[in-house]
Amino acid sequence: MVLLAILQRGEDANALEIRRELEESANRKVAKGAFYTTLNRLERKKYLSWTARTVVEGRSGLPQRHFKVTPQGVAELQKSRDALQNLWQGLDEVWEAR
């Protein structure tokens, strides 16, 4: 979901924007610790990358990390989408029976 949220926000998404996108899309709170752990794990797997950007006035002076999905991340998302589509295939009849 994090990779999808980054794609939704565009190529220039910072962590706060990504987290907000996740919370709005999933309609639930996202714990900071779990979120940043996930970002780090996705970076280690080379599914996302980031660049440090100059800080906006009024902030603490620390640069912001801006994230983008890598080609490997896009490929992984496509594999996940295909797997989900395969699982959903043929479930219309089951779904209607409930």
C-alpha cells in the first residue's frame, strides 16, 4: 500500500504526505513506527528511493526525504496486482451467493 500511495502522490512525495494518503485511502490511522519501518524495508529491497530536499521555511532545518517508486518497485506492484486479479477471478458467483 505504501508504494501505491507514493504513486498516488506523484514522484515528489514526502513521508508526511504519503502517510496522510494511506490514512485517507484506508480510512484508518497508520502508526508512525510501522510506517517508517516499512519505508526502510522497501528502500532496502530497492522498491523505492529518496532524495533529500531543501527545507521549507518554518521547519526545523532538517531536509525532507522525498520518495519515488523505482522500476523494481513498479514491477513488484504489477506482480501483486496480477496475483490479486487471479485470486478474484471467478469470485463473482461466490460473492453474489453470499
